[in-house]
Amino acid sequence: MIRYICYLIAQFLAIYLSKKWAYCVARIVSRLYYCFSWQSRRAVRNNLSHVVKRKLTKKEFRRLIWLTYLNFGKYLADFLFFPKIDADNIDEIVKIENRHYIDEAFRYKKGVILLSAHLGNWEIGGIALSLKGHPINAIVLSHDNPRVNQFFIRQRKQKNMNIIPVGSAFRKALRILKKGEAIAVLGDRDIFRKGLKLDFFEKETIVPKGPAMMAVETGAAILPVFAVRQSDETYKLIFEKPFFAKSGENRNESIQKTALQIMGIIEEYISFYPEQWLLFHHMWEGI
């Protein structure tokens, strides 16, 4: 109940304060989270160490970790601000790059797998597409607290996003894709640790196999898309050219090859924007 009330208070502040003051509050919350969440800080430090590979000084690396927390605070502030985002102001908040790739992906009429990661603000990317006339079905992880979970669902549904809980996602996703619709999925974290073992930033870890399986099963186009924060606090929604599942000698090999290409794209974007990789769980530990 307390967490739910905190979210309601935070949303009130995000909506009724100016964006400048909302980000000031976000900075304070981020600092508290950074100082007192030693477990998540350890995970972020470990994850980013694989990304930058000791290319930074200790001071630069500590700053990179802090910027990750700060960007997470801003991400939450923007998420709470969603009720004030509509078709009239979305273009001021999100600039779309390579929009023609959306039309190309849908032109194949095989369904579209919108592939992203815990990078930048994946939520605002879905809202931007929905407001631009591309209804989104999003696979999301449910929160343990039922009230908090409903709060997050309401935030998304009010912008015409259809929410699919992770546990029941795969079969529903196949039906959606076979109807020619779009399914949005984050491809950088395997929650249940039952995915594929692949090299990611040159070290083996477990990665999700769902996106690759969906592409192999349905023939859907995979459309990489990342909403990354800009220096002026707007977002750039970047689309990459859509592609299809890779062919192998059998189904498993096809999934493996497709997953490799998927993770290669995600790795590239995390390398470009490491301070916006908002993954607070260990990516490599326990392998």
C-alpha cells in the first residue's frame, strides 16, 4: 500500500510540477536509490564493466554508474508524466528517425516484432507509436504488488497499449502476429533464465529466446527500435531496417542464428548509450 501511495504522490508531482522541478525531484530519488541499493549498484557496476571493458578511469566509471541511476530517475518521472502526453504534443517530446522502416515492416503482412531493450525509455517509444496510429501489444513483467501493477497497467492502457503479462505471452504473441499486428518485446533480459546461452559483449550469458522463436514460428518482421534520451531531454525514436528469422538446418539452429543477430543489434545500441542501459539485475552472474 505504501509503495502504491508513493507512486500516486510521485505522479501528482510529475504532472503538476514543471519538467525542470520534476527532474530535480528525480535526481534526489536517484541519489537515494544509488546510495542505499548496494545490490542493484553491484549489478549495474558488473554489467557496465562488460560494456566498457576497462576503457574508462575509475572516476569516469563511477560517473557512468551514477548517470545510469540518474537516467532511471528521469525515466520514472517521464513515465509518471504520461497522462499529459497526447497527439498534440508528442512530436515535441519524441522525434522519429527512419520512420519509413515502420511502413516497410508492416507491408510484409506477417506481423511485426518491435524489438527493444531496457535502454533509454522503451515505454515512451510505445506511446509515440500508439499516438501515431500504430496500436501496440506490449509484453511486460508484472509487479509483485497488485496495486502498483494496476497503476502501471493503467498508465499504459490510457494510451491504447494492450498489455500482455510475461507468463502468458508466447501463445498470445503468436496469435497477434498471425493477425498482422505488432508485438513489442525487450530482448536483453531473460527473467526466468531459461533462454539461450550466447556470447554478449564477448562473454557467455543467458538471453531471451522468445523474440527469435516468434520470428521463426510466424515469419514476422523483426523491427529494432530504441527510444534514447537526448541532451535537451527529448527523445529520439530510432528504427533500424526490419529483418527476418535466419534459416538453419533445423528449427533450433534457426532460433539460435536469429537470436545472435538480435543480440548483436542490442549490443551495438548499449555500446552507443551505456549510461542509458537501465538494467539493475545481473546479466552475467550465475552462468
